[in-house]
Amino acid sequence: MTAEELKKHFDDAIAALTASLVKRDEEIKNLGDVTAATKKQLTDAEGRFDAITAELAGAKKRADDLELKFGRPGMARGHGGERKSAADMFTESDEFKNMMTKNLLSCGAVPVGDGFSRKDLSGASGSAGMVVIPDIQATVIVPPQRQFYLRGLFGGQTTVSNLVEFICETGFANLFTTLAAAAAAGAQQITVASVAGLYRNQKLWVDVEGPFSISDVATDGSNVVSLNAPLVSAKVAGMSVVSNTYGPKAEGTDAPEMNITYDRQTVPVKTLSSWVPVTRQILLDAPQLNALINIKLAYGLKITEEEQFLYGDGTGESLLGVLNTPSIQHYAWSSGVKTDTKIDALRRAMTLARLAHYPVDGIILHPYDLESIELIKDTMGRYIWVNVNDGGVPRFWRVPALETEAIRPGTSLLGAFSLGAAVVDREQTTVRVSDSHSDFFVKGKMAILVEERLALKVERPEAFVEVAFDAPPSY
């Protein structure tokens, strides 16, 4: 039986079945029951329809077997879809099943195409199949990404407010007094407000200059202190004179004053965010690309976050970064001795933090600066610094050194990160998707938004030292 003949028999069977159903419904309406003749007619029509359906199924199976036998592209298991006949598509449709279940007289239109006509072998829509089966790669290649260290270095806290108030500790020294009179450059004697706790050979700083060694302390009440070296610059009355130690006091005399200052500070919670427009089809058709977009948005946010942790100026919606925080310590490579390298500059800066009683737990270096340190050679061409790794992390003077593009070339930051500052999270990184933007709803677009709300509080500025690799020392 040809395809045209089979299709005609199928159409006749549908017509006979429909006519029998109409007649049955009329008899039920008018007589309250169905006559024996109509029941037989309906049974014959259903049998005829079932026979035609079985014949169609057999024809389809024979055709499919031939397709597989001859290896037709697009019909092998796992490649392309199974091409169904018009009859199969009709009888398996929801419209036909609904008509038969509810004894309806007709059903809605069922798109079946031309299940019997020949199709070209191509990749076009409606063809019999592709000659070349596409190799669909499920993996999206993610480009290399920068590692993030800063958040892990700082302490971590949370808040439920949009303002964070904290106590900031500055200016610690075990002994503190002030200049009672001005002192000229080159002077080796200074007059202080109190000599309580001062003693010979004690290390002393005048303003930020020093350390000097005390050669004598006047006992006549004049409060004159003699230094082992002249002052480099002139000093004015009221400038600080400090030491890390003090001497025991005699009975009935003044106790030495400690220098420690606490300031109440408030920092607002700021919002970091960015977004990207995508089509709804992308989100539906490429879930892996959707995940990649989310990852990339969060990645960009983390880059901004690290920039803010270091260089935020505290104005507008910007955080106040560590390098712009008042009262952090500073050290310049050029202020060392003539033979100092960048390695020496880092070690001298670590001493400043230790003198403020903060144990250094991290050093941040730009890749260019770490490269220049590791490539330093002696006069015989031998590398001076043999990099010591602990768990894959390089160390300088027993302290982990982190290589990151977050800090700019020519600058390093070291200090007690976990004690000196903390990141306070109001809302951690979140991703939201919505079409409620502009005319996105009618255009079938979606906006993917990533944001976080946080504050940075630098509680102990002296715990940090900014190192400037400005120039090699010349003296």
C-alpha cells in the first residue's frame, strides 16, 4: 500500500468514526439510549481506525529499521529526533486524547506537518536530518582569574546596621611627655614637661626623629635631657617625646605617663554593585552561560572590593582604604643605608610595626616588585634571596608574602592585618535577576545584578606600614 493510499484509508476511518460519534450523541439526546445498529456501527468504525493505526505503526517501524540498517544520519540513537508519521503525531496529541476521553465531536487543530513527504538531508529546519552531526561541547571555557587575598587577611565581622561605630587606638608608646620649650636643629639638649620614667641609655624619640640614647637626665628640677646625637631638624614646644620603656619611680614622685589615644569613629556601610543585561533566551537555553555570567559579575565585584580596601578615599560612596587611613606608618626605601635592597626595606618596615607592638602577619607585593626582589644577584651573578615557601606561600623574614595586582607597583603594605582592621559585612555577595528595568519586559531581556554591602574599619592604624620603593638609598 502506497503512502497516498494509506493516508486515504486513515482519513476515511476518521470520517467514519466521527459520523458514528455524532449519531450516538443524537440518539442519547433524543431516545435516552443508543440503538444496537449504532453501537455496531461505532464498534466497526473504532476497529477500522485501530487497524489503520496499527498498519501505520508497522509501516513506521519498517521504515525506521531501514533507516538504522543503512546508517542514515539523524536517525541513529542519540542523534537527532525520531521522525513520527502524521498518524502517530495525531493520535498521540493531547487534542485527540481529550476528544476520545470526553466523547467530543471534534478536536482542535493538531500540527503534524507532512509526515509522508520526502525530506532533504541538511541542517535546515524540517529536514530529514543532518549529514554532519554537530559536536556540542558542554563545557564553557573560563579564562584565568586573579586570586583574592585581602578579605582573608583582615578580620571578619557582621552588622545589621548601616553605620558601624568603633574605637580607634592610635599613638601608643610606653612612656610619653612633651617638649616644654623649642629646640633648634643641631641641639643635643631638650627640655621636657616631665622626666618621670626617663633614665640614662634609654631609647627616646623626639617627635618622629630617633631613636636617641639618653646620656643624662637633670636632677635639679630643670627637666633637661641630654641626647647622644644632635637633632636633625628644629622642634617646637608641645611636640611628643616618647619611649618604649620607662624606669621605676621613686616613692612620692610622679609616675611616668603612657601615650595611648582612643578615638570614637563611625564608618558607613557602602554598597558595591554591577549588572549586565542578557536575553531571556540565553538564561533558558544556556544555563551554563548563566552561571558563568554570575561568576564573572562576582569576580568583577571582588576586584573593586580589593581596590577599595587599599585605595578607597572615604568620600561619597567610597570606603576608606588602609593606604588612605590617617596615622598608618610609612617607610621609604631611600631612607635606609646605601647598601639596602628592597628586602632590607621590608625588614626595616617590619621593625616599625613591631615597635608599635603589632606582630606582622602579612606582606602585600605587586608582581613586579616581587620579581625584582627574587631576581636580585650578588657581584658574582648568584641569586641573593632563595625564596622559602611554606604551603606554597613565599615568606620574607618569616612572614607570608602575597603577590597581587591589587596593590600598585612601587608600593608594599605590611602589618598585623588581623588585629589592625576588619571587614564588616551587612549583606554578603548576592545575585538577583529581574526584567523590571526600563523596557526589558517587552523586549524579553533580563538584568542580572550582583551587589554586597560592607564597611571597612581600621581600628589600629599603627599596625600597618606602607613601604615606598622610591629609590635605592644614596648614603
